[in-house]
Amino acid sequence: MKNTIKINTQAGIHKVDKNIYGHFAEHLGRCIYEGIWVGEDSEIPNTRGMRNDVIQALKDMSIPILRWPGGCFADEYHWKDGIGSKENRAHMINTHWGGVVENNHFGTHEFFDLCALLETEPYICGNVGSGTVYEMQQWVEYMTFDGESPMTELRKSNGREKPWELKYFGIGNENWGCGGRMRAEYYADLYRQFSTYVRDYGENSLYRIAAGPRGDNYHWTEVMMREAGHFMDGLALHYYTRLQDHSVVIENPDGNRIYLKKKDAVRGQAVDFEEQEWFGIMKAAYFTEELVEKHAAIMDKYDPDKKVALIVDEWGTWFDVEPGTNPGFLYQQNTMRDAVSAGISFNIFNNHCDRVRMANIAQTINVLQAVILTEGDKMILTPTYHIFEMFKVHMDAILQPIELTSSTYNFEGEEVPQLSVSASKDAAGKLNISICNTDPRNSAQVDCDTGGYAGKQVTGRILTSSSMNAINTFDQPANVKPEAFTNVQLNEQGFSADIPPMSVVVLTLE
Ligand code: AHR
């Protein structure tokens, strides 16, 4: 079959929110500690305790937003433990993630300092599962109130005179699971209660994000939109790209779900895999589209003007941890398979940017589908990092609707589209097109009609490898890295290109 892309360059209206390229850093394993925070006295070059190499790498990819402190950790985090002099901060057990002792050296002040260094927007997730309304109310007061109050006095006594600017605030995390095992109806009421006391002080206007569904839990979305849709700005969907759900899912007659840990779940190896697992991950990545469309259709019923955003604030691949590492730390390597699946996810988010206005990879450093891995003072950029960096041309650009006719990638009687594509036009009028070839064996010849866009030149970059298991290592950090792509020719309709197997290509026409 001929692969064709028709880009309707006269019809773009929706902006690809830059926050679709957002991040998530939890107090989990070596994400915050070691990955970001090494402390002021560390030999690793740092700025006020935060490692310089990581800060620079994240700035280079123009990280737009960072979600913190969890995840499951958020619903057992008590923010007052993480302020004041470090020696006096309370220690706690990180029960979700390895049972290690958390010394709370990285807290509210350090997080805002990190965001300032990164020039990124903070997104804080509050504790509903084990916290109180009062505690959440006080945290928001501490961070954002400029008047005279007990919390502002406390903030000032900890060295911060002026409040911080904070827009994005999440009210709980996965409250159907680690955040309290709640039914949708119960959480909807709690959301209404907690969000009432999460105040806007002065000029600071919060964007309130409700904990949303896990994967295909459409009941959760239905109940949340029906019961609390008027009180939220965003509803958070969590979807992990994996070979098999690692929970046993029990559906109650009332539509609510119970998630129990599956003992024999097949997560598979992050690096040592065959084509069957490659195909499985491509298929799981494409499933994101069905989820987004079905959740968005429910949201459309209650919110036809699309005021409430669908925020995919946890997404990415989830495999077995690297052999020999702490199972509670979720440390995994990152291959070409991660890169192509990230490209598919981004193309889906871009193409649904009328509703999807933020997405946060899980997680930024050393955890799950990380963009950066560290080992002592060494740091490497993963193939997924390069996808973020290549796709940043779409940030805040106008989505260009496309019609795609793609061949299929077939494996043992199943198929997925061989090509995944999205296109946007930036403020300078450049047309950027991202194309993933999911087939690890066959290239794809593509003809693109750019709908009258008069491009005089085309440039491109490609991320690919001769092996689907290719990784960057601390000894060979540049095994997988973007290269110039020249297999593309302009023609009267637009361009034609030959997209190599298992590759991600980003083209720019101007
Ligand atoms: O990202 C790891 C964990 O996955 C998060 O803490 C939780 O929200 C999700 O289940």
C-alpha cells in the first residue's frame, strides 16, 4: 500500500500546548535523590544542591513543566516535614518505593528553586489520601499568599519573603489505587471538598487538576465529569505502555474497579527483548489513541466547550527493573523501542491537542521511561530524551490536521499502522512534521501533500539504529543519537521521503 500524508495547512486552529512535553519527578528510587538533588556539599558540580549536568540537559530540551512530589508518594507526603533547616526535618519511610528512609532534604523551597533554575513551570500534587483539607489549604497559603498570615510568617522565617507563582495544583493522585482505594463517587465528593479550600490568593489563580482514571476506567471519567466537572480545570489520565496490565482488575456491579497486584504479570525486559515484545509495545502505545478518544467523548458530553483539559500526567513504558537493582526503585534502561513508542504517544497527544493540554513522562530521571540516567557523577541521555528534544519544535505551534494512509506493520497475525504522524506550524511559519516508522524491518516510502504550503527547503533529523535493543550506556553514551536526515525531496505537492525501519524522523519545511 502507498503511504500518503495530506496536511491541511489551511485548517489549523488548535495550539499544541508546550506542556504536552512535560515531566514528572517523584520521590522514588534515584529520581530526586542522586538524579537531581546531590546536596550542596557533593563533589558532583551543583547549584545549591542540584546537579548542573542534569539542569543543563533539561534546559536544552526546553522542559516546560515539572510535576512533583508524586505519584503515590504525594498521598503520603506531609509538606511541613520538608521545610525549615535540613538537620531538623522529619524523616519518614517511603513505603511505596523500596521502604527507604526519606530525609526530606528536598522539599517545597528546593522544588521551587529547581523550577527557577530550569525556567520551568511548577506543578504540585497535594495529599488527599492520607492528608487533610487543612493541611492542603495551609500548603497553598504557604506557597502563594502575600498577606499577613501564620503560613506566610512561617515561609518568611524559612527565608522566602515573597510567595511563589504557582498555577498547576493536583488534588490527589491515583485515588482509585495508591491514593486511597476510593470509589469514583467518594473521590468526586472529596475533590469538591478539598478543591474548595485550595484558594486563589491575590493575583495567583490556580489551575485545579483532579485525579483521573487509570487507563480504560471510563466509569471514573463519567462520574468525575458529572459530579465535579464544574470545579476542575483538568482531569488527569494515567496510562503506562506495557506488555500486560500488572494488576488483576475486578469490576464491581456499580462500575467501580478494584485493582489487585498480579503476581505473575509479564513486564518483560527493558533491553533484552525480541520482536514480539517490540510489537507488543507499539500496539500498547497506539492504544493511547483509543483511550484519549473515549475519555474525551465522555468529557464532551459534560463539557462541550472543552474547558476541562485531559492531562496525561503519567505515561511511558514500564518494564522489569534492571537486573541487580532495587525492585522498588523502578530503574530501567531505554532503547530504540522506547524512542519509537514515545514518538507515537506524542503524535497522538499532538493530534488531540484540542483536549489534551498537558502530558508528563514517568519519569524524568532514573525511573521508568527516563530521559536521563545517572551513575555517580556520570550522566547519559536516553533515546527518549532525543525524542523530546526533536519534538520540541511542536511546542506551542498550531496543529495542522492530517489525513494519513499508512501501510501496516504485521506481526504473527496482528497489525498496527506502520506510520504515526503529526504536523504543526510554528510562529515563524515553519511546517514541522514528525513521522515514526514502527516496523523494525521495512522502510516506508511516503508521499506528502502539504496542501499548498510553499516550502522552499526541507531539512530533517532522524533517530534510528540497526538494532531495536540499542541503548546508550555510560561507556558509550552516543550509540543512539539524532543524525541529519536527507532522504527527502521537495516536489510540486509537498515532498516524498523514504523513512527507514524503526525510526523517528522530524522534518521542517520553510
Ligand atoms: O510512576 C510510578 C507510579 O506509577 C506513580 O507513583 C503512581 O502514580 C503510578 O502508579
